[in-house]
Amino acid sequence: MEAASFTSTSQFLTAKSSSSSSSSSTASYSSYSSTSQSLCSLRYKPNAKALNCKSSRSFSVRASAGGADDSVVTLLDYGAGNVRSLRNAIKYLGFDIKDVQTPEDILKAKRLIFPGVGAFAPAMDVLNKKGMAEALCAYIEQDRPFLGICLGLQLLFESSEENGPVKGLGLIPGVVGRFDSSKGIRVPHIGWNALDIAKDTQILDDIGKSHVYFVHSYRATPSDDNREWISSTCKYGDNFIASIQRGNVHAVQFHPEKSGDVGLSVLRRFLNPKSGRTQKLVQGNASKLAKRVIACLDVRTNDKGDLVVTKGDQYDVREHTKENEVRNLGKPVDLAGQYYKDGADEVSFLNITAFRDFPLGDLPMLQVLRHASENVFVPLTVGGGIRDFKDGNERYYSSLEVASEYFRSGADKVSIGSDAVYAAEEYLKSGVKTGKSSLEQISRVYGNQAVVVSIDPRRVYVKDPKAVEFRTVKVRSPGPNGEEYAWYQCTVSGGREGRPIGAYELAKAVEELGAGEILLNCIDCDGQGKGFDIDLIKLISDAVSIPVIASSGAGTVEHFSEVFTETNASAALAAGIFHRKEVPIPSVKEHLVKEGIEVRM
């Protein structure tokens, strides 16, 4: 584990799990020492008691002197989510990292990055309990180089409505609230969106009309009180604050470490303000949230024990030959790196032979994530084996611990399949959210934007839609016996077992349980290359207010434009056609642009 403030995953999770009541258990601290004077006026006076400061001692600022540490970045990694990608980005840019171990480390920092990940309340709880909230405020009030990322921006505000109200650091006026899905937008806000630059700020100089990557459900909104802080906004429903800057203090709602070359330029300009542009960035024509093109890598061991990328034909991954060997389409890390260069907006790893009895023993998959995240600076999702389990010694591991290990190894999102089906069935039967399912546990701690539910349905034709209890659709192509309707039966165990629940019912249930995104597969279309199941995707994308990723069946560039124009899908995923180089990712995006569909270029 690389957490700065925790010695183990379980220690971090223990602190996290106790934070559901953090709004009432916020630690208190005293006012800052006399050394924290130069920017004390930055604190929003009406809410100056946000931390109820009380401390047994005063902090004094001890900035490192000289230029010996010009290549060192201090990182406030409090042990949550995927910070590995940011670490890799910093190292990629030629800088070393010093982790914060104590509050004094914050005050000694020459430049400080705070990559907040997860939910607001647990993050504030950790900062307060570890004595770092006061030090962080003191550092920022001294107008010293600071970059907050995502939650690292939100925590600077007075409070958040997330599981709250929960008090924040109170440095910037405003309340962080949830996006309003009633305005026709999908929540979480996931994907590549455009910025509206409000004022000159060096770290944003290279962005221009390029897209940057967001993934969040809560946002801070502009007001007269905080307007002087705002350096850029983004429109999603209404305008929200995309970045702030005042003096040497910066924070961004988007993820620069996941925004490709454009994001790396943001980090480079913060880390080395004197640096100019080192490469010519591709300038896009970003104006709104882009449709995403995702490359999926089904990963498993072949019969020789090698980890390979494979692809199924209706979930059958073996060649139809005498040897019946596992289809081998390449090495996962190499392919992920190539798809990043080709312009994939995300890369998804599906571990289709996860260690069923011991997911945390699946070291090869963890290594794939670690190595891929070293050079792939777009979001990484991993699925397979994320559930509660007991090892051979009867030791219990929660799905939260399993997911935490994947996050710490480089994943930005985890995808849950069979376990989500079982949780939804139980919820629909009882009407009670137990809070114990993997879906609920992980979304409660890391936020629903970190949880994808993978739905694997099979089409079941019926003549009379009233003959079944599940939601049916009138299909474009009649069934084998002329049936005009169908419902979509969900499956588990890699499509091998059907369950008594429809895709519509499952999608509605997992949204309520905390899913932030749906990966919608279709067994009937998988590997066929005849196009996405438009009937299914329209059914589900119209039913939920969270983003839906269309999967299974892409064979031509036209299939991508079809799914985006005829359904409300937020993204489209493909595998085999990319692996076999039948349809390159750049060709897909060029076609979408010609069709008037906004994508990241």
C-alpha cells in the first residue's frame, strides 16, 4: 500500500467506515499561529468557524529553503481511491514524491498536491482525525503552491450536502451540492467536457478548446461571494466551478492525470511554472460533454498460464479448432498503451477468470493495472471478482477491501456483475437497503461515480408482453416464431446462468443502490459485428438517470453513430474490432465528427 497516513488498507477502511456521522464528529482545532498571516483574509469570514478550531499547539510554517528540492512534490495522499495514476503522472514528468506523514510535512512542503478521492465526509473525517486540516489551511493561507484535484477542490469550500451537511475547510464561500438530474442531465457527470476560462491562469494555458476528464456527482457553483476565486467553469445542466486560482493556490474539479496530454500539461505547468509548452498539443473543438469511445480488454490466463487479452463469440473465448485453445489477441498492458495513443477515452479491463476463491490473490491482474497506469493517462476500469469472500483460512474480506486494492493498484472505477444482480434481487424482494452489498459498501465510501454495474442480459422473445412480469420492448426484428416483443433476462457467472430478473428491473434497482454507471452488454449481439442492440440500449438509457455504456456488437464505424443518435447512451465500448485492427479508434472518432457528434480528438 502507498497510503501516506495509513499503514494498511484495513486501517484506512476502518477510519472510512466510521465517517457516516462525520458531520457531527468533526474534530475541532484552534486558530492558526501568528505565522499564518499573509493570506488570512482569504478565509471566508462568515463561516470562519467551519472547523471549530481547537489545538494543543500552534503550527509554524517551516518552508524548505534553497533549490535542492526543486524536483520534489509533496503529496497529501490520505489513503483513498486511485492516487497511483497521479503518482505515475508526476514521475512521468520527472519529479519525485514526498508523502505527507504528519501535519508538519504539509507545512514544510515547497509545493503541495492534494488529490482528494472518494466522498466528502470520510475525507474531512480523516483530515481532522489526523490533524491535517489545520495544517492544510495554514499552508494555503500562506499563499504557497497548492493544487487540489477533484475532492481536493470541493473540500476548500464551506460545506457539502454529500451525506451531510458536512463542514469543509471553509476557505472559499459556497456549498457543494449534487447535480440536479431533473434538468435532464445524467448524474454522475462522467466524461470529457469543455472549459470556459474565466481568467488567465498559467496552469490552464495549454487547454484551449480541448476536453478534460470529469467524474463527480457533486459540484460547487459560482456566486458573487466566490467569483474572485474562479478561473474556469464548465456547463453541465448549469454552470459549475471547474477550477479556482488565487495567488499560488490552484484547484481543479477535473482530473489532469486522467486527461491525456492536455492534463499532463496542467500538472507540468503547476510543478514547473517556468516551463513553456514542451510539445504541440492537439487543439480540439470542445464545446460540451463528449460521447466516449471505450476500449475493452477481456483478460484471462490461457492454457499455458499466460495472461492474455481474449474476445468471446457470445461469451465463448475458445477457438473452434482441434486444440480448442483460448483466443489470444495480445498482451493487456501493451494493448492498453496502444489504445491510449490511439485516442481511447477510457480503457476497461474485464478479468474473466478472476481468482474465484481469493480475489486479492489475483496478483497478475493487480500488476496489469499497476503497469498500465504508468503510461495510460485516461480512466481505467476493472471488473471481475469484486465481492465479499473468505479465504482458505476462513478469514473474511469485504468487497470494500477488495475494491480498495484495485483502486490502489491503478483502477479509477470498479465494475460489479453477478454480485450486483444478487443484491438487486434481494432489494426488490425486501424493499430494504441493507448497506451490506458490495455495491452499497463501495459507493458509500468512494462515491457512486467509482462503481459501474455490468449487466449481461439475453433476449427472450414473447408474443404477448402481458405474459411476463418484466418490462418488454417491441423489437425491430421479430423473433424466430414471429414474436414482436422481448424482455431481457439478466445472467450471472459469465452468462452461464439466467436469473429471474430483467435488465430494466436490474438497472432501476442498482441505480437506487448506488451504481454510478451501467455497462450494458448483450449476449445475443456479442462478437457478431452486426451492431449494438438498439432496443435494449434505448430501454435502459431511457429508464435511468446515470450514464449508460453501450456494449456488444460493434462491427463498423456506423454502428457507433447509430447508437449515439438513436439512444441516450453516454459511451460506446468495443473490443474485438479494435484488437483485430478491423476498425481503428481514430476512424471511429473521425466518423463521429463528420456525423456532428462531439468527441474528444
